[in-house]
Amino acid sequence: MTHDEALKELSRLAHERAFGGYFGSDTLIQAGLDALLAGVESESLAMLAGLGRNEELEAPDLFDRVLYELGLEVNVPADARAARWALVYWLAGQMVDGSLDPAVGAFRIWRDVAWDLDYPDALQPLVVCAYNLDDWGEDWGVPVEKLKSEAIEAAAHFLNRQSSAGHG
């Protein structure tokens, strides 16, 4: 793992946790160890990476300190609706930059956000992509890669449209 890949993984874990995802201490410790071995430097990183089994309860707090020291903290809006929109932006961005499988990203936008926001028009193309990808079968006559490409295009369009118009 390279230095940049390690930072990207720490950032991904930070975002997932900020949006309500849970990771066991073992995952946080392993991410710290990977980052340390990749040459990432932070005052608390070695402490996180070196935690033993009987110290695992310290991992979440140390992970948060590492994020702070590296400037990777994620601030999610307190307003639930704004937080859902922030999640869409993050997922769509990951789909576009290739760090998240487009089928996974579209499905999460459909499952974790669209329903909560009462299916806003801005998310309809992504929801359609998620539905098609979730329902896809070999007999469709359309390669799944084409549907994934359409999901990436829908995510890019969402990001471009929303950045020029504001969301919601």
C-alpha cells in the first residue's frame, strides 16, 4: 500500500464512520498499521497500530485522534436531511473517481438516501441505475459494465448539476 492509498483508506473509513457505519477495533487498528507501514506520519498513529487485544477499546478514540492529526476529520451536518445529501455527494464522488463500485454506490444512494429524502428528482437517474443493476441478469442482452458506466455517468451528472445549482 502506498502513502496516498493509506491516506485514502483512512479517509474512506472516516467517512463511513461519520455517516453511521461501524468498524470493529481490529479494522481501525489494521488501517493504522497499514498507514504506518506506508509511511504516513502522525503522533497517534503508532499508538493505534500497536494496540493489543486487551487495548482494543482504545482504538476508536485513537483513530479519531489520528484523523484529527492528519486533517482527515469528516464533519457531517447536524441536520439529518443535509447529512443525507452529504452522503450522496460523497458516494457519487467515489463512484466517479473509481474508488467505489458503481453498483454498490448507486444501491447505497437508493437504499440509504433516496427513500429518506422522499425520492427527490435529482436522485432519480441514480435510483434507476441502482434498480437496473440490482435487477440485472445475464439474459438482459446488456453487459453489466454498460449499466455500471451509466451509473458513473449519472453520478457525474448529479455532481455537475448540483454544484452549479445547489442541492435539494
